[in-house]
Amino acid sequence: MSHSQKQASGRARTITTVLVLIAVLGGIAGITSNAVGLSPAVMWAILMPNLFLVSRLLFSKRRATPPGNPSMTERVLLEASNTGGRVIQSLLPLVGTVLGIIGVTMLFRAGGGVGVASVAMTVAAVALIVLPLRHVIGWDVSYKGHAIRFENDPCSAERLLIDGQLVDRGGVGLHMELSGTITSGEGAGDVIMVTSHAGLPTFHCRIVALSATGLP
């Protein structure tokens, strides 16, 4: 399977997982609100802070990376940030998730069912989730004749590519460090390292080259 096929497959799995999760959470909230006699708004005012705390514990983890060689010389290739793309990637799907959960909750709520408000919220939620999750933030730089690309896909995490080949990828976490070694041609043995921070509402990226020779 090619890189693009894997990317498309990962995106489809992520979007499906999010939509299923919304349906499950909305259904649970609707059924629970019936049982305890609370409105959907009150139910989610109670549940959302707890979900936020759990997500912070999960996504504050930092991916472990091997220590660098202190004798290597560092050359900064790129230091940049992207706000517009990050808003599309993170905030819009978050809004869509909230709308989707509320819409599904209303569908399961006693006396609710299929109505203009619940259907409109659910449809809007799907659009706000599916479309932004297809948006990729990426930067391209050149180093000693080699094409370096770093990209952040909200569905398949961060990726570092050297000359079109995937050499490292991220995982769960707000802070990531990816690295890859140039294997051939000029600069063979040099290490490309990317440090990123997936903040709200800005995504920060720093790409450096580590050279044992110190040559530019």
C-alpha cells in the first residue's frame, strides 16, 4: 500500500471513529437524561468538564526520542507557525463534535426524536468534522539537494519525509520530536529533526539539520 493510500485509509478510519463516538455519547447522554430527569444541556454541562480533564491527561504526553549527539552542529532550516490551518484542524471539528453530540442526544431524548433542530445540528456536525479532518498542515524545505517535508494530518498525526520517503511519524501528544537520517548523496549521515507543538489555535514547527562535520 502506497503512502497516499495509507493516508486515505487512516483518515477514513479516524472520521468513522469520531462519528461513531458521537453517536454513542449522544445516545448515552439522551438515555441518561431521561433516567435522571435532566435536560441534555444540563447533562453536558456536567459531562464536558470531565471529558476535558481526561483528554488533557491523554494528550499532554510527549513522545520519547533518542538523545542527540552533542558533537553534532545544528543548522535551523525552518521555524514557522500556522494559525488558520490549525483552527480548521482542531477548533472546527471540536465545534462539530459538540453539535453532533447535542443533536444525537436530542434524538434519543424523550419527547424529542427527528426534528428540524436535531437533524440540522447532526448534519452541521458531520460537515464540521469530515471536511476539516481532511486539511493537512505542511512545510517543505531543501537541504543539500534533499527534499524535506513535514506535515501534520489530524487523522494520521505528524510525518517527516526525506526525498519522498516516510522516515518517522508522530503519535498521541501535543509535543512531538521526529527525526530521520539522510542515507545517500550529499549530506549522507546528517540527521533531520523536527520539533512541533500542536497548540490551540496555532501549530508551531521547527526543522533543523544535525551535521557531524558542521559543514553548511
